[in-house]
Amino acid sequence: MSTLKKTTDKKSADPFDKLIFERGLRISNVIADKKQKTLLIILNNTKVLRIRLSDYKKLNSASQTQLSNWKLIGNGVGIGWSELDEDLSLKGIIRTAALNSALESLESKREFSFVA
């Protein structure tokens, strides 16, 4: 009789890991636009994440041709640019996109009113 515990069925406490590994969220396509200094990450749930090239030094200094030469890693849990020696995980992309969105919202000139 084995006393080893099965850990493969353990659920993650990390909300990003839950999305990716338990619910199957994946990258399905990437659109790189050097002129707009942006990467659009298209997900398999039809959502689109926008990240700034300036958040990634190697991508920011790459040419449009280099940016367009990407491949999916791990069935869509990451993106790789072999020529640039740069890999991004979906988890990191989600975090970066969420942080940028929050910062843009906080930096906007709109005034907020609170109702008690």
C-alpha cells in the first residue's frame, strides 16, 4: 500500500494559474505592430490583451520583421521569438496587461465621485 499523496489533482490557489491550467486559457494569435509600439495577444476565449513593446526591452528594440517571427510555446501558454532570444508566458502577459490597464485608469484625468 502506497502512502504517497497524489498531487496532480491539487487545485491551484493562483487565479492566473486557474485560468490557464484549469480552464484552458491559451494564446491563439499575436499581432505585432512596431509603429503602434504594441502587441495584441488574441486568446482562445476571443478576448484581446494589449501590451506595450516598451515593457519588454528586446521586443521594443526589434524590427517589425523580427516581431512578426513568433511561435507559440506549450500549446499557447507562451510566445517565443527565437531570433530575439525572448519568451513570454501567458501568465506574465496577463499580469502586465492588467497592471497597465489599472495604471492607465488611475492616471486618467477623470474625476471620481464616491457615494457613501
